Amino acid sequence: MSSIGSFKLEGLVPAVFTPMTKDGEVDYDKFEMYCNHLTSKGITQIYVNGTTGEGFSLTLEEREKIVEKWIEVGKKSGKIKSIVVQVGALNLHDTIAMAEHAVKVGADAIATVPPLFFKPKTVDYLVKYCREVANAAPNLPFYFYHLPGATGVEPCVEDFLKAAVKEIPSLVGVKFSSKDLVDLIGCVHVPAPNRDDKKFNLMYGCDEKLMAGMIMGADGGVGSTYNFMASVIRKILDNTAKGDINEARLHQYRTQQTCKVMYKHGDLLGNNVAALKAFMTLINVDLGPARSPMRGPTDQELEEFRTELQEIGFFDWYN
């Protein structure tokens, strides 16, 4: 069981994909291969069933089985140290069920997005909702997943933390996937009395802006690009930490170039997640296409994708 006070995500935490067959079914046979790919890049912590994992395109049963599979290939093998499960769903009943399941199977922490249809208009409403989720797994560290660009819920997270710390004993931090760095630095200065270091664990979620997030005080990042360019992201973190800003900036620029290519193809495939999955195919870690309403690239589109990445030098430095 994870300790609320000492549990901490740091460095690179990939938001993992969900392997799929060509027919759009979860491909459980590929999880071990995928896990070995991640651990070969020095990855020891993962974030499961989030946006990158197509969590909202999966059934409750699939999401639970995916967590079980990651526990099997990652935790029980000793390859993965920490598994955070994003339990947020379109209804509270399923969210609570997944939180309880995370406890049962041995996950290390849970996270949730806010309500996605009946959206909270006040911080108090959001705190109440998160408290209900956290209470379903009171002994697991709890993270709020802040993704306003997708959820349409845009609280001041600094204010959320100030209110939530009084109501949610298991609250340890935020997956902060907003480009609002003013709010992020405010979160850094909110005291966390239930934490050993008295600080909330803040993980930045905008890959193309990670260097700025680290300078503002994030502890690391949770991101999609970490799946296929972990070495580049690690150089951003390491060089920022030691003050080699020019070197960190170079690798941040490479990440931004990569993201620009991804955005272009994401528009064609239905969402950036579909393009991100295509990266895995291009580095010979085939995790299948994204599930409908997204789609995988045609052979011609994949070759165009490859050509554009060659033009920015991606295959020379991603690994």
C-alpha cells in the first residue's frame, strides 16, 4: 500500500497507450512487449487509462482488465515501480468502481478528471466531487487531473488545492495539463500538511512546454511523447535541473518540432492520440490504431508522416 505522505511521481512518467488490434479490440498480448520497451528506456512509473490511453473510448470492463494487465506485466515482474490509474469516467458510479478496483488489484495511486457533462462551476463543487472519488480509495494517493483544453473545466487549481486539502486527506497532487503557468506556480506555493515534504506533487502534462513547467516548479512530467522519445525528454529535465538552459532549450525545441508534425496528422486522423500511436509504429513498437471515432493512418499517410519526421531529423535524435 502506498504511503500518502511519501508517494511521489518524478521525472518521466509516460501516459501509456492502450494496444489495439486492427479491429479496434484491446490487444492484451502486446502489453508485455510494450512494458519491455518502456523499461528499456529507464521508465519505472506509468499513468494508465488517461487521454493517451483512450480511457473514454473503453468500457469499464476493459479499463479494469487493462489495469490488471499492467499490474501483471509491470508490478509483479518488478519492472514498474508505480502505476497511477486514471479512474475518471462519464458517471460517478463507474469512477468509484474503478477506484475500488485499483485498490483491490494493487495500483499505487489514482487520478480523476472532473465531471465532463454536468461541469462544476465552482471550486467547492469540484472539491466535493473529488472527495467522493478519493473516499472510494482512501488509502491510495489521489491526484486531480487538470486538462481544461479537453474537459472544458477551468478552475484555478491553486484555489482548488487550498480548498481540497481540508476535505481530501489522500490528496497528494495534480497532473497539470494546462498551459497556464501562472496557476502552476501558484500551486507550487500551496502548503500540503499531509505530505512529508509539505508540498503537493505537481506533474506537468504539456510536453511541448515541459521546460517551462519545470522552471515554474513541477516535479516532472506525465506525457505521451515519453513513449517514443524518452531520451529527449530526459535531456530537457536533466539540463534544466543543472542550469544548462541552452542545452535544455535545444531538446525542448526538438519536442516542439515533433509535436507540430503530430498535430498536423492528428487533425487528419481524428485526434492527436491517433497520431501519437502512429509514432510507435514508426519506431517499430506497433500498438495498433486508435479506436473509433479516431482511426489509424493509411500506408500512404504513414509514409508521409515518416518523411516529415525525417525532415526534422527525428530519427537521428529521438533515441
